[in-house]
Amino acid sequence: MPTEVLAILTIVSFFVLLAVGIPVALTLAISGFFFGYLGFGTGLFNLLPARIFGVTANYTLIAIPLFVFMGVMLEKSRLAEELMDVIGHLAGNLRGGMGIGIILVGVLMGATTGIVGATVVTLGLLTLPTLLRRGYDKRVSCGAICASGTLGQIIPPSLILILLSDIIGESVGTLFAAALFPGLALAAIYCVYLLGLGIVRPDLVPPVPLDERAGVSRRELVGKVLRVGVPPVALVLAVLGSIIGGIAAPTEAASMGALGSILVTAITGRFNWNVLKDTVHTTTRITAGMMFILVCAQVFALAFRGLQGDKLVHDLFEFIPGGIEADIWFMMLIIFILGFFIEWIEISYIVVPLFLPILIQANVELVWIAILIAVNLQTSFLTPPFGWALFFLRGVTPPGVTTDDIYVGVIPFIGLQIVALVIVFYNPGLATWLPKAIGW
């Protein structure tokens, strides 16, 4: 059987096994081993130990468990709970103010925790009942919470950016700098949408009731802002500033971030032995799951390339009219569609390396491409049927909020993410100017 046919069957089998419920990591390994063996026997996999060692020994990836630890520890500090209370009062009589507060908390939690599940669950538990009690539309509330929870995947420090830096060969600091303004631009687009709703449909996003705001003095509010806002902002500036400014490597900055998260949690009075033990356990579980997927992805990638799968992809691009811009949009479309069914880790390690040679040959700015991919991957957390943000929120919704409310509520925000993707595509400088300005 021709190797090209086996390469196609490798991809088909991957989706078939995925559809019947086999875990993604095992699906990658089974498809790769089976069709790789059919094509080349055991010889193809003599290279596998070296590839796996290259992944596990990658110094940059050490930053992953450290950033995960920082995120989980800060989630234990219940940062979002106090932040939402402060922002709700600061919003005053602004229609849509509470929704904007959710976005701002998502920005801050994204820059500190970066964990979609933690952010969505925390915001869902703390804000959804309050929003509904204050008259917010159920679908708008669910959409804002889910969208806000995904901001940590584009706003640095982001695990997506760390993995993409390894795949495309750019430094983590460069991608962090490149993603900063696109991430903030996406958050701003969300805020503009909510402000627009406040003008067009004020009944959907009413302001905080006056009697509730009157119960807090200005002095108390200022004290809360300083106590709640300064520690996490200082931590974010220290971690990101040291990386982007070239003072510390990502791994070194991540270790200081992990230590800083312990200090922030201690300042809130919530640090104890059980919190530390739970954080270490959760960090180990998340990191082990990610690394297992990466290892299994090496099996799939080795078999697919050995079966001339990369040549198939290259030939496919030859049939697409419109030059390199059309090729990039085709890649974005593939990533968007795959986001309905598989996670960002598999998309990053399976799809991106296949398209990378074509982009390098066309002399495309890879930093810009990485940010386009990161913005695109945001949608994978919101698109049904396997959008993880939807699952996380469904698990904590109060009575009266249905699955339909969540799925319909995220549709406008998926559209806004696509708008952000188009903006970054036609304005590459949004992603590239900061790395160039600081000399990366």
C-alpha cells in the first residue's frame, strides 16, 4: 500500500478513535504505532526515544509546571471573589459595568492563573448568581463568563505560547511580548460589545443597584482596591516584565511567580498546608497530562512524516489559489474546525508542524503566525460540542440556567474572537511592534 494512503488512514483513524471515546493521548499513539508499523515496520521508531527525550529534556517546558503552580495557588487565594466585589462597585451606574468587570477580572486572572477551568468555575460560582439576581440576561452572563475565562490562553504568561515557542523556534519572551496587545485588544472588543449592549438593550445588562453601592464608603473602596488589586498586579508585572525585559529567562521568572503566588495567598490569609498540598497535587496532575499528550504526539508526528504526510500537506497547499495569504487562511480554517473536536495541545503539535515548512519557505513572520494561531485557538474553548469552558460553566450553573443558555450565549463571543483574528491578520504590527521595540 502506498505510504501516502497510509498517511491519510493515520489521520482518519485518529478521528475515528476519538469519536468512539478513546482518550486523545492514546488515540495519537495507537494511530501512529499501527500505521507507522504497517509502512516501515519497527525501523521507523528507532528515532522515537530521541524525539521523546528531546521533549522531556526541553528546558523551556520546565516553565509549564511552574506557571500552573502559580495559577492554581492564586486560584486558592480566591482572588476573583474580592476583585468582582470591588469592580462591581467601581462600575457604578454604568450599564454593562458588571459584565465589563467580569472581563477585567478575566484579564487579571488570565495574567496570573492562565487556567481556563479555574477562571470559568470561579467566575461562574461567584458572579453568575449575582448577575442573575441583578437582572442580567442569562445568555449574556454565561457568554461573558466563558469568554473571560479563555483570555488566559492569549494573555501572557500562556501555556499555548510556551508550546508554540517550542514548535516554531521563537523565544518565549518574544511571543509573550507579541501576544500582550492582541490579548488586551480582544478583551477591549469584549468590553465594547457589552457597552454596546448597554446602549441598545439596557434591559439585558442593568447597572448595580444604587442601594447596594451606597453601602460601601469611598474610603473602604479605596482600601479594598489597594489590598486586592496591588498584589496580583505587582506579581504580573514582576513575572512578565522580567521575561519581556530580558532580565530573566521564562523558567526563572516562572519560579519567582510560583513563589510570589505563595506570598499573595499568604497575604490574603488563606495559605496553609492543605492548600499547598492540593496545589502541588493539581499541578502534578495537569502537567503529567500535558506531557503525556506531548509524548504520544511524537509517535503520531514521526509516523505521519515518515509516511510522507508532510508532502501531502505541501501538495494540498499547491492547489489553493490566492498565494500565501490564502494558505494562512486555510490553516486558520483547519485550526478553527479542529477546535470543535480536539484540544489546543493536539492542534498545536499535530497541525502547526505540518504547515510550518510552507510558511518558512514563504518567509512569513513566524511571531505573527504564532499570535494568529493563539487567537484562533481561543475559539476551541467556546465551540461546541467539546468546548471546555462550556463544560466547566455547566458544572456550576444555578437552577434555571440551561445548557442551551450557555451554548447560545457564547456565539457572539466566538464571533468577536474571529473579529480579533481578522484584526491581527490585517494589522501584523499589533503583534510584532513590541518585540521589535524592545529588541527581541
